[in-house]
Amino acid sequence: MKVTVLIIFFGLTVVRQAGGQDFSVMFYNVENLFDTVNDSTTNDDEFLPGGDRRWTTGRYRKKLNALAQAIAAAGQWELPGLAGLCEVENEGVVRDLAYGTVLSAGNYGIVHRESPDRRGIDLALLYDRDRFRIMEVRSWVPARPEDEPFESRNLLYVKTITSGDTLHVILCHFPSRRGGVLAAKGAREEMAMLVRTKTDSILSVSGRASILVMGDFNSGASEEVMKIMTGNNRLINAAGHLPPGSGGSYRYQGTWELIDQILISSPMTDGSGSFYADVLSFRLADAPFLLEEDPLYPGKKPFPTYYGFKWVGGYSDHLPVLITVEHPSRSTGF
């Protein structure tokens, strides 16, 4: 009965949001959303029923429902118009999330491309099919010699259109900092340069282009990696305007870090573009149920799926981040 009521509630919410002229955009590192099927082309063995994490169908389904709840709650129970995801194993798990949970009320379409990451984790975009049409999808990785293959996550580029206006979206999951902040710093800078090159190319065609760049950058807003993308002021980091002491999207050894961020092209901030976003609308989704007491350090932290290899059945070790985008209506259809 509770599930039925919740689904009806979601349906009413989505209809109301689709009729308005503003929508939320979310990014969420969903922490290792793997299925239970072995993929011989990737290193997914630990996420199998017989693997080190004892990843069963029951745990997988619980994870899907938990993530759906987190995504819905992130917009205060109004589903986001666009939701970027990282750490998804394949398109199948995204379909299970979008169509096998209460998110099915959102009428989401899916954009996904396989990445060259050795673990097999990818990026994906959920988009409201009542609002957006997908015009182009690209997967970008840095150019490398043939004997030096790129083995991290790609950039996922999606060109969308709504009511005749174009919104460009670039999803990112920069190389990890495992081993310390300096680990893979060069690779993160390489990805940042690729973002800058691609956004500069879009803006050279249309100086008023609306561009959203969002992701897990594994870097803080003030770090050099982020400044590579914002240094010419053509991209504005909305996360940089979060007031001090507001927390972060990830907690490492008791310290909050804001490594999940959303950047927007300057025409989206000065009113010259077709879409508008106030950087002050950038926010963390930190509903109490997404947090728990940190067992090692004072304070709270995101409630994860695992502590190491111990299953605890939470949501993710990251919090979602969002921004509100406004779009003045110019027509009634695409």
C-alpha cells in the first residue's frame, strides 16, 4: 500500500514539474552499481555472488531502491529533469534503476556509453523524455599513442534540445586519488584540458551556448585541476560559491571534500543564453537518511553500501549535488 501511494505521489510530482519552466539538474556518484553477472571484459569479479563482496541479487535490488529514494529526495521529492550518474557498470543497471524502481514514474530516457575503465565503471545520463530530446551523443577520451591505451573513464557528451533551445551536457569522472592527492594528478589535468578544449569548441560556434559540465572531479573547487577548466571564465564553477562550512559531497578521514561539482557556461549566468542558472542554487542533497555517524571520526558521513568488504546496505559514499536551471518558454513543442 505504501509503495502504491508513493508511486502515485511521484507521478503527480513529475507532471507538475514537466509543466514548469525550471528544472533541477543532479549529479550522483552512486558507488559501484554493479549487477551480479560476470563480464569477462572487465574486472568485476568482486561484485559477484561468489566474489569477495558476496554481491547477491537481494543486495543489488536493495541498492537500486536505495538509490532511487536518494535521487527522488535530492530534489525534495521532485525528480530532476537531468540526472548524471557515475560508477555504473553498464546500461543494464541504469535500466534497472530507471524502470525497476519508483523512478519509473519519471519517464526517463537513458544515455550511456561504455568507457575504457579497467573496472568497467561508466557514466550515464537520465533525462526527462517529456522535456528533452537527444540530438547527439559522443564519448571523448584523450588522444594517446597506440601502445599507451587510455584506461580510465571517458567524458560523456550529450546534446539535448527542449522547446527549440539547445543545452549541452558533459559528464565527468576524473581519475581517482587513491594513494594520495597527487596520485594520477597528471591524468586529471589531462581530462580537465580535454573538457576545456571541448567547451571552447562549442562556444566558438555559438558564443551564447548553454553548457553544463558536471561530475566527480576528484579535486576540490580551488585546486589547479578545476582552474584549468574555469581559468578563462568561460565556465563558472557553481560549487565554488557554496558558503564556507557547508560541508562536502564526500568525507575522507573525517574531513568533508567537495569533489562532486557542477560547472556552467558564462552565458547561463549573465542572462545572454537560452537557459539561466543562479550559482547560488547549487546545493548538496544531505537528507538525514543519506548520512550516518562516522565510526572513526566525530561527525556524520555519507551512508555507503560497504565498509571495505563488509556490506552495510546504505546508499553511496558520495552525496548528490544539484543546481536549478530556468528556461523561459518560447514554444509549446520541440
